[in-house]
Amino acid sequence: MSAPWSAAIFARDEAPSLRACLLALARAAGDQALHVTVLLNGSRDGSAAQAVAALRESGLPGAVHAIAHADKSNAINQYLHRLHPNAETCFCLDGYVAIAPDALRLLADCLAQHPAANAAAAVPREGRSAAGLRAAMREAPGLHGSLFALRGDFVARLVALGLRLPVGFYRGDGLLGSFALHDLDATAGGWDGRRIAVAPGASWSVPRRQGLLRQWRRRMQQGRGRLQWPAIRAAIYPGGFAALPADADRATLAWIAADPGRRPSPLRDPFAALALARMKPGPTGAALLPALFYEAR
């Protein structure tokens, strides 16, 4: 399957939002050929049936895949290395967002207008932290997982190099942004902010409020991420992206074991301490692989 545009939707237990997400994606595609890959990672809420129904309703060609392990970084790896079609532009978005009708076109135009950019970033349209995030992205370009675009030849080079996000790594989209900013070479490529272009008109919104359980899980993941980042940085420098560990939690546990003083204080960072107590290496093999649930051509 080949299309000028490819879109990957990453979702875990997002059954209530998938219809709005897919229909907004179809509206944004307009008359442009777009192939959609829905990756459900660890979903147990009937998301597959909702995604199939929404994909049929949208009229878009694409497929729904289920992955047993609940991990977005692994799902990104599976999309880039196994599932994405040969496309000029690859869009990535979360299954709980609704994108603006012109978002895809503005991101594609942004890449066309900035030939040095490997990726283009969208911005949030509304919400308490939206203004702050928009300002931060202008000052320090990066990729926010809710919506961004990757240039097709950048994806092809990434795949050719065999670069993968560590399984279990929180904010893998941030590390993918680092791949883009360093042009896939952390030791010689040099960080260059021009390699991620921000498209201020391309926007997304979250059409529903987050429940308490979801907010708790997010805080836990953020605490986990605060432990993972320094362990992953220690692998990248001076080893480069090729030295990234396969499993983020395994690498983090080893990093802390090498210096117990790195353990977070339960008083100063209770969520990181709780995350560490629950941390363990992730699965391997079949649990990480996508299983085709439905395909529409």
C-alpha cells in the first residue's frame, strides 16, 4: 500500500474518542490520499470494535492493529519499522484528540516551506496549559505526541539505521524529536532547532475531560519518565542513538543500582518513588508485535 500521506493513531483504552478522532482525520485529509494505521496498545475497553466502525464510517483506507503490551514507544516502533506505507509525509496522533480541519495540510505545507526540517509540530488549540505549551514550542522546538508530522525520507533513513525507541520509554515522541533535531546522529549531527518546524496554525484539541484514574496514571508515568530520562541520556552520550537500550525500565534499574543515591525521595518526588517501586523490565517477543484486527483497502 502506498499513499502520499500516512497517519498513525496510537491509543490505549480510548474507545469513547476514536470515532471523533478518525472522522476529524478524514475531514482533514479532504481529497488527499491518506492511509490510516490504528495501533491499539494494551486496550481492554472494546477499542478495536470502535476503531473498525469508525474506520468504515470515515471511508479511509487503513488497518486496525492490536498490540498486547500497553506501551506507546513500542507502538511507534512497530508503525515505523513494520506497518507504515511508503509515504511522503507520516502523521502521528493520539487517539483521544480531534485535529483541526486544516491541520494535516498546514503540517505538510510547513515541511515543504522548511526543507531543513525532518518533522513538523502542531500546537494545542485550547486547554489550561495550551498557551504555555505553544510558547515553549516556539522557544524550543520539539514533538508533542498529540499531533506531529515526519518527513517520509527521514523515516526511511531512521528505519535503514535500525533506530528504535526503548520499549517502555515514557514520552517516546520526545526522543523521536531528538532524533529529528540531531538528524539521527547525536554525536556528530549537532542539535539544530530548524530540523523541527512548528506550524502554529495546525492544531488539535481534547474533546473530553480526563478522569481521576487517567490523571493518576499520567502522574505515575511522568514520575517514571523523570527517572528514565537521565538513564537514557547516559546511554546516548557518548554512545549515540545506536547505544540506546532495548528496554527503558531495565536500563533505568541498572542506572540506579550503579548509584543508589539516584533513588528518588518519597517526600520530594512521591510519584517517581512509586513508579520505581513498580518498575520492571518489559516483555519481549509476541507481546510487542502487532496483530492485524481489520483492514480496509
